[in-house]
Amino acid sequence: MTADEHAARAAELAAEAENLYQICLVDYHTNINEDDHSEEPYVPGADLAMLTATTQLAQLHATLALRRPATTSEL
């Protein structure tokens, strides 16, 4: 991928991470932890895992977008 492609992908993933964050936020405010029968809100682990993975991928692509192309002497 080129630096521009990495930047575009980072932007897509950041937008997706924002959507996932909003889902987690709603879950936290509306879900009650049924596993331990408490009144504490919770966010399902799968949602948090997707948010974490998406955020990490966005960070990776953003970092790769900043890398300068290798010159022939560096190859």
C-alpha cells in the first residue's frame, strides 16, 4: 500500500472505531450485568475486543502512512 492508501484506510478505521465506541457507550449506559445479577452496567467483551482491534489497526495504518518510501540505497 502507498502512504496515501494507508492514510485513507486509517481514516476509515478511525471512523469505524468511533462508531464502535458509540455502541459501547450506549451498551454501558443501558445494559445491566446479567452474569453476576448486579445493577452495574457493562459492555460485552466482544464489543470491546472489536473496538480495541479496530483502534490498533487504525493506529498501524496511520503510522505506515507517515513512513517515507525506502530509497534504492536502503533496499
